[in-house]
Amino acid sequence: MADTPSHPPLTQLSDEEALLRQNVRDIAETRLRPLVRAMDEAAHFDPGLLTEFFQLGFMGIEIPSAWGGADGSFFDAVLTVEELSRVDPAAGVIVDVQNTLVNRALLRWATPEQQQRYLPALATKYLGAYALSEAGAGSDAFALATRAVPAQGGYRLEGRKLWITNALEAGLFIVFATLDPAAGYRGVTAFLVERSTPGLEVGKKEDKLGIRASSTCELILQNCFVPDVALLGETGQGYKIAIETLNEGRIGIGAQMLGLAAGALAAAIGYARQRRQFGQPIAEFQAVRFQLAEMHTELEAARLLVYNAARRRDAGLDFLREAAMAKLFASRAAEHIASQAVEVLGGLGFTRDAGVEKLYRDAKIGAIYEGTTNMQLQTIAKAVLRDPC
């Protein structure tokens, strides 16, 4: 019998990881799938299902058990996002933002008092939101117009944030504002703002192409006073907090796109096996078989990139380039595989009944949020020029 390899394959899961994946897959099929179409059409995530996600530990995967979390790894979060996204990428991104952006920022940058106050709530009942983007600050995320003006005992926040995921349901917002516009990114500062804070208002909810069950809203800050203890990190440290957190978040988006692609491919394979034309399943035709083979190859390449980035992060290795490559490739693969799945299903694929048209709509966001495709290419190019392969 062959010896156990000292470096197992990237996609080989430990017993605990395999059990987690199966448990999440079972829940996604039994609890999530029956609600997907209704949530997509209503553009609203089922509140009972969100409560279940908290009860199941999906919303506090890396939060220590002492604070009510699952005490898991970053890779556990990636697996969870992947498996939920096989069924509904909108569910995947809700869990992703909570774990890879909000929870991670507090685990890394919050004071012990802030962690004690917020992490138990984030693990058990509070949805979090990450308020960085603005109308004039998209890819140039630090051209912020939102101001933080020093006041007695704290700061007053003024401005508008756009495209904030989870905003409709969130109980806690990480808000990025600038203390000094002339200082550029050096003036950017992060604040923990509770939903009940006077002067904070959740504004227009966007009517989106895809991931419709995940809320995306504007956030309005008018004379919004936050005390000094709401400061996350130090003044002027918001740039560093955002960059480091988004680098991890991009792996999560890669996992979302990976799960989406896997769901689309599974639908295409299932249909190709049962759909008969000219007296045989269409899976017996070489053109369809080759189409499925190409889709599967893209999926596996995306999985290797996403898993590699996630495992590097857990190992404490540099993962900046790997995260960008994972998001870049997985988002492209998801869009292409979902498109091909629609074609394999033919006329049925173009209808809502089959579900693959939804995955096709959902896939487009992968090239846009948490850094556009061009921004990922820029990050990869800088790394390659600095350290050629």
C-alpha cells in the first residue's frame, strides 16, 4: 500500500472538512433549494432561513467557540460558501461577507472590548455589512467623500455609501470614512456603527440582475455620531484594514463562483443524461460530451486556484497574488460554465423552471464586486513583475 503523501493534493479534504462539506450540501439541498426561486423573484432572503444559518454556525465560522462561534478555519468558510453557492449564490455571498469581511476585520483589528461586544452577536444573531464603496469610489475605493469629523467624545459621519451587501438586514456596519480628504488613503478610517445609531439610514435597495435575494442598498449617514470606542483600529488605518480584509474576501468570492459553476455543471450533466434525441441521451453525442469535458476542466482549474489561495491563507503564507488569480479565473469560469449549461439545456435552460438561467445571471457579479477583473489583473501583473514565475 502506498505511503500517505506528506503533501496531500490541494483538493483532498480532511475527514472533518469532508463532513462539513457534506453537512452543508445536505442543508443546501433540503432547506435552501426549495426557497431559491421565490427568494430570487421576491428579491428578499427568507428571514427564517437566515436564523437557521446562525443556528447552524454558518455565520461565525472563524469566531472562537468562547464567543459562540464555530472555531473553524478560513478554509471551512470557503467550503461553506462554495456548497451554499452550488444551490444559491445569493446565500453564498451573505455567508461570505459575514465571515471573510466583517468577522475577519473584527478578529484582526478590534479591541478586546469590541470583540467581546460584537463577536458573540455576529456569531448568533447580527448580520454584518461592509460599507466601503461610494458613487465616486468604486475601483478607486479610497477616493472617499464620506467624512468623519472629530467631535466631543467621538466623530460625526457624513456621506453616502452605495452597493452595500447585507445592508437591509445588517445589525452592524463597518463604515469607512476619511478624516482628511487631502491626505488621500492615509486619512481613511474605519468605524463600527450599529444599526440603531441615530443618523444612520438604510436607503434605496437596488433592483439587480443577479444574486437578487442578497440585499444591496445605499447607506445614508447624516450627522451620525459615533463615540471614540467605535473606532476600528487606529485613525488613518482604514486603508490597511480594507486592503487586508478584501484580499481574503476575494478568495470567498472565488469560492462563491466555484460553487455556482459546480451547480451549473451538475445541472447540465443531469439533463444530458436524461434528455433523449434521435433515440439516445444527448450525453452520448460527442459534441455534448466534449462540451461537458471542457466545463469540468475549467471547474477543476478554478477549484485548484481557490483552494490553494485558501490553504495559503490558513498556513500564514502570502496569498495576495493567489487570491487575485482565484477570483479572476473562478469568476470567468463561472460565467462561461453557466452560459454553457443554458445551452446544454436548450430551450428549457432559457426558462426559469430549470434554474440555470438564474446561475447565469448570478455569475456576472463575480467580475465586478470586491475588485473588478481589471483590478485583479493589475494585482497579478504587479506581483509577476516583482517576482517572476
